[in-house]
Amino acid sequence: MKAYILTVLLSCFFCQLYPYEVKKVTVLSDRVTPRHGPFGVYQSIMSGLRMLEIPFNCNPQDPQVGDMVVVLSGVDNLRRAIDWKRNGRINGLLGGPNIMNRPNQFNYLLASKEVDVCLVPSQWIKVAYEEDAPALKGRVQSWSAGVDINYWSPGAMNRDCVLVYWKTEGIELCKKIEELLRKFGYKPVRITYNSYDMSTYKSVLNKSKFAVFISRSESQGIALAEAWSMNVPTLAFDPGQLTYLGRSYSPVSSCPYLTEDTGKAWKYLQELEMLIQNFDSYAAQFDSRRWVLNHMSYEESTRALLAIIGSVC
């Protein structure tokens, strides 16, 4: 949290030093599919740059390239931008956060000296990247995409349900969580990762008093932020253990941007049971939508990105 606040403060500082209104940012991205993480990142940057009236283009032909290039995804896009940097056609190059799963892939292309900053979605990913590719130390910065605070805005519906967001772990854990909710008088409504659309998710959030998230890890957790923007606090399963692509990760988080304003984390069902049983006694401490407005809107996310760009220019 302290690191995020520092980034926002740096944003204000660099916006005074660098006249972004006369600069041009070029974004390179592979095609993205709605409801997947890379789409949320792409949409956040496109929308934020427009809102802040920053000159930019996306996937242009070579002569239209700006001074600063941000490669969101695509190994070929990164190779192309590295060539531009080597040839002196661009001044700065940011790579990430959706180019590759690990920075040691593709012969450590992401750690090339031409990449000024490697963008990652959160602090635990930063640690993992620097461990996988020591040459990146000092060049990795965590940055979070924003969410559409106008779309993800709470309505006036009665909140008589609890959302159960099931992404990982066996169905038995999911059923036990739903049983716990019923035990204490709550009506669980299950949403399964990769099997829903935005309107369905928003409708369930509008009816939910809180949400229980079941995920072993999240690089950022955009779905969490969408719930928070709807003023729905989250009780997030956070076991702190992950093995992926032959690597054991530590530290690891399923809710890297969770705060006291947005929810609580739990590891064991006994912990969750206590949280569910006593929810009304601590619910007043949450102010999740205000937190998103201050930290994770499209505009705030883009200001943080501009601070990183300003540090490179």
C-alpha cells in the first residue's frame, strides 16, 4: 500500500516536470478477448489516456511511432519495439504486464537492456520476476490497471445474497463455503471464472452483501476491484502457496491489493466461518468503492503509469 501511494505522489511530481500534452505514447498490444485480464489492462490504458487527453496511438505503422512505447502484450511486439530503441527511433520502452508468464522465457527477451521498465501487476510478481531474471533488478515496477467506475457502480437493489466467485480449488471447497453461508442465513450465488459475462457479474454484485473469492493466486485481481467498485467487500481465500510452470512461488497472493477498506483474507475454513458469522460486527469498516475511486479508477491508474513514463524520459 505504501508503494502504491508513493507511485501516485510521484505521478503528481512528474506530471509537473514533463509536459505530457506535447508527448505521444505508442501502445503495442496483441488482440485481447473481453473478460480476460489482458483485456482489462488494455481497456484501462486506452480509456485513461483518452480521459487525461494524452496523445497516443495503438499498434501504428512504423512512421507513426511516438517517443515512448508501452508494449502490453506480444513477444513480436516487444522485439519490434526493441529494434526501434536500438535504432534510436524511440526514447523509452516499457514492457508488460502481459507479454510472457516468466521473464526467463524467449531467451530472457524481456530483460533486454533496451527495456527501460518491466511492468508487472503487483509486488509479489515483481519479486518473482527479479528472482527469475536478476538482470531486471532495478527495472521492474508494479503497476495496476484500473476499472470502469461508471459501469461498476452500485445500484439501489436489496443486498440479500453473497457472491461466491469460484476460480480455483476443487468443487468440494466451493460447496463447503456455500454450506457455511447458508448456516448463517446467507443466500450464496456462485459465479464461475471464465463462464460469465459482465452484465451477469454486475447483477449478482448488485444483490450481494459481500463476496467470497476462491483463487489460489492473482497477478492483480481485476474482478476483485470490480466488486470493490460496486461497494462489495471481499473475503478472499489466500493460501500463500503456488506452484506453476515448474516453479514454487513465495511470496504469492490471491488478493495483492486487498486493504482494510476492501475486505479480509483467510486461509482455512475455520477462519472463514468466523468472518461470516461476525460479518455484521465489522462490516462498517469497509469503504471499498471509495478506495477504488482514489486508487484504481482508469484515471488514477493512468496517472501512475505516467509517473513511470516520466521517470524514464
